[in-house]
Amino acid sequence: MEKTEGEKKMNFDEIYDRKGTHCVKYNAVKTAQRPQDALVMTLADMDLPCCPAIQQAIIERAEHPFYGYQQFDEQLPEVVCAWAKAHSAALLDPRTIQITPSVNKAIALCLRAFTKPGDGILIQNPSYSPFRKVVTLNQRRCVMNELIQKEDHYELDMDDFEAKLQEVRLFILCSPHNPTSKVFTREELDAMLSLCRKYQVTVLADEIHADWVYGTMTAASAVDQNVITILSPSKTFNLQGMQCSFVFIPDANQAQALQHERDSLAYMNNQTFSHAAALAAYSPAGETWLQQAKAYVSQNAEIFKTMLKEADVPLMPMRLQSTFLLWVDCSGCCNNDAEVVDLFENRCHIYGSSGSHYQCEKPFIRLNIAAPRSVIEEAAQRLIHVLSKSDRQEA
């Protein structure tokens, strides 16, 4: 029997030329400033081909020659909730869903709906820079709870977490955590959420990376059903250009407040293609693609780590618990962010996101390893060559 599109083995080894497609990673200005052999491993935008079922769903929708006002798809809330429950034990009520253009837009709307200018917003550091940006631009205060690095992973500082809760109104829980890839245990979630209840702090759980976990993941809603949860197929399936995210708000008053913010922006849910894409993503075909992609990226991480270790290169990739974003400790050969940029960009022509993007005081870089295997191997080889050469020169 011939395999369906969703069952076929994906070829993630093929390299696609994305230049000239208005892709942010490869836009004309940046491309012109970089060397011809640049390896671009910056944004959380995969260089792996999309799930064929999603592409087919978009094509089929495009074949119908009308793209006017799009009504909310009645199947979608149930499908999203069932998917989230299967992947992270999430307990979400489809009746509480609201559609927003993106996770970052959803966070901005929630800040405006549930807090006021001057309020403190708790964020865990190292942190995804748009969190800090949206807090600041909306005249709220960033209050940072530093995660503690323990060799190749991070742990919570619960004493500091509790102290910081007493000066904030809202906690942005990035779960799994970006950029560290930390997956919070159920016990860690229970400890954090219990304290948030104690101090009456609203919890906003950004679980955009929840599908991309290499072990098991517990959603915040499985621990506390009063948590506001934001989900999206965008990172899981590389659909950022589709502009679609889902906010689940259990409290009726909070739901009304968020709806007011959406109405004040005259936002209408007219996403003709994103609905078709999301339904195809949250399907058996999407699940097959996801498992293949995760296995491929996991192997990329192992190959990269092994090559560096065998060459005795002083770089330490952190334990990859989730995402396709490898957080690399460069303190063995770099003293600061400028030296990290010099090593990767100037000497190796590798473009990642250095630690300063994440308010990390230590020399780190985040590398997107959702790329063809040859790109990962080439990146490792360049680092090995340059750092081994440096060692020889020092000797």
C-alpha cells in the first residue's frame, strides 16, 4: 500500500535557498552584509521543510477563489485542546479560547488588560527579549528572577522568586523556557504557581514550545486551571507567517477585559489560510511530521556536541530538554558578548543570537539547529578549526 503524505519519511537533509523570499533571517540587507559562506542560525525559524499536509491544506484553500471575511472555524478550539492535552496534559476549556495574531501580540494585550502602567511584571532570566520589550513599551516594569546555572542545566531560585512576587502583578511563565530549553517539572510548576496564588499574581503561561519537548512536559493548566495559557502552531510547525495564536482565559472577567482590548484595536479574526494550516497541523499527519523533525533535530544536537567534545573544544552546549534552539556556554574561550560575536561571526561566519539578546551576563550564544545535518556539521567543523588553531598559536 502506498504511504500517504503524512506517513512519508521527510528529507530534512536537503538545503533550500530561502534568499529572495522576504524571509527575515535572509533578508537582502543582512545577506549583503554577510560573507557568501555565512551559516545563519539566528531566529527561531526552522530551515526544515514544512509538513506536506499543511502545505496541501493551504493549496486546497487557495484554489477556492474567494478570500473575504473568514468565520471562526468551529472545529479548531476542540482540536487545539485535544492536541494540548495529548502533548502536555493541558486542561483547557475550548469555550474560553480567544484568537490573536501571535503570542507576542497576545502577551501585549494581556498586559494591557490585566495590569496598569507602572506595575511590575515578573520574567525569568535569561529571557526572550520581546518579553522585556513589550513590558517596557507598555510602561510596565520588568522584574527579573534569575535562573541558576548548574553545569549543563538551570534550576530555580525559589527564595528570589517569592521575594520578587511581592512587587509584581503578573508573571510571564515561559514554559518550556527560551533560551535555556529548560522543561519545568511538575513539582517546580506547583511551587511557582502556589506562590503566585498566595500573592495574587496573575500567571500568563507562554507554552508556544510545549510540543517540542524531548521527554515529558506538564502544562501549567494541568497544575492550576486558573492560569491563562497561550498556544500557537507557529514554532512547532514553522508557521510564524500565518499569524495565529490561541489564548485560553478561564476567568470570565479577565476574558471580558481581553476582549475589550481586542475590540479597542478593531481586531477581527480574518485569517483565511491560518485556519486551514492549523487544522492540518493538529492532525495525525502533523504528528508524524513533528516526531520525525524532533528526532532529526535531537540527532543534530548530539552530533554537534559530540564533535566539539571529541575535539576538546572549550564550548559547552547546555542540555537540550526542548525546542530546536541550542544554548551554548562560551565561557571556556570567551570573556564577554563581544568576544562571542567575534568568534562566531567574524572568525567562523556563524550567525547566532548572542547572550546580550537574553540579558545574560555570561558569554552565551543561542543556535537554531533545526537545519540540514550538513549545516550543523559545518558549523562544528569551523568552530573546531578556529579554536584548535587558537590553541596552537597560544602554545
